[in-house]
Amino acid sequence: MKQKIITKLLTGMAGLGIALGAATAHATPEADRQELIKFYTAKYPNVKVEDYVYGALAFDADSKAQYDAIMEFPPFDSQVEQGRKMWETPFKNGKTYASCLPGSGKQIAGNYPHFDEASGKVVTLHDAINKCRTANGEEAYKVNDMKTMGLLTAYMRTLSDGMMMNVKVEGPKATAAYEDGKKTFYSRKGQLNFACATCHVQNGGNRLRSELISPAVGHTVHWPVFRGGDNLVTLQQRYQGCFTQVRQVPPPQGGETMNNLEYFHSALSNGMPMKASVFRK
């Protein structure tokens, strides 16, 4: 059964380049986004593009109804509350996260990742948080530590709920970082020879065993998520899981490869509203 599933996915992947056109060439970020929307809407004309923010739930009304019921009384509220307390606790020098982030940290998450010309690299929201910490004499958090960075961002990103994703790719260096992330997304890897696009483009909306696969557009607006109710997972932690599942040693979280991948991936959801810290199976 497992081999049949793999064969089916690889067969679907064979036509990926033809199906996506500009998304496999050096197109602009907006052209890439529009090409994917065109691909999905042709395949699923009855699914509204704005519903892609719900991931795979957009393709299953019953699952979406269960999600809505769970989100009325989220089982992870206490963890988000821990993140709020971390956010509001002053540093040793008396300053806070709100005092060193743009807009006091509100309605800014949709601007991340962004490309920093001075450092010549992509800066994620995790990077911005750690810069704030170190500038105020605190140690940087490990980006894969769910008890610190995970909980803090689980709350902080809710401060940008409703903000439209607005990732900018401007200038040759930013474009190079975007293209690097795009290459990672579309390149096959691991012993199973899968790409991110194998599942989330060509097979978005299809079932893998009992689970529907989510489309790439709309993916990045809701992270971090609480899987199964209380298991906190950040976006790059999910990337790591995907690398592992295809039997590829994952690049380090917070490193250039992961950050560039997040940069490309996030730009695909530009113009979509953010809703962080949500339930997923």
C-alpha cells in the first residue's frame, strides 16, 4: 500500500513543470503566486481561494465544522496565555518586547520574513525576537525550543490576526534568496525523491491515506499551530518533519536554507489574512 501511494505521488509529480508553467521558471513572486492560484482554481473550481487559509479543511466541510467547534474553546488557550505572560514580562533592564519591535509588535508578523540588505540575508520573526532580546542584554532563544520561542510566538503572532500577509521581495539579493527558497521547495530530495511541491502543489486537495493534503497557497498565515490539541509546532519545525519523512537529513532551523524556504513559501500567501495559533490534526 505504501509503495502504491509513493508511486502515485511520483507519477503526479512528473507533470508538475508543465502544470505550473511560470512557477518553475524565474518568474516574479506575484507571478508565482498567481500561477499557483490559477492551477488550484482550475483543479478545484468550487473551492474559494480565500478559504485556502484553512489548509486542507477547505476541501472538507465536515472537518471545517469540527475545527470551528474546537476553536470556540481552544484546548491550547493556557499555552497561549503562557506566551502572553512571557511577552509582557520586562527584561532585566525594564524594557519589553513591545518597546523594541515596530508597532509595539502589533500587526507586523505579516511582514516577515523580510530581506535585510545590511546583513544580506532573510530575517524571520524569530530572528527579530532574538535581536530584541540580545539588544536588551538577554540571551537569544533557540528557534526550535517550543517552551520559549514556540510559546512566545504562539502569542505574539496573534497580535497580527487579520493582517494581510505582505512579504516583499525587492532587489537582486532579495530575489536571489527568494529563488533559493523556491529551488528548495520544488527540488526532489531524500530517499523517497519527494519535493515540497509533490504534496502541496501537484497533490494539494488529494488524500494521502486518510488525510487531505493542504495547498501551498495560504499555508503560512496560521503558524504556529497546535496539532492534536496541545502539541505546539512552528512552521520550520514542520519543514523539519517533512524533510525527515522523505528520509532527508533536514537543514538546521533558523539557517539560510530554512529561512529562504520560509521567505518563498510565505510570499505565496501574500494578500491573505493571518490567523495564528490554531488547531490542526
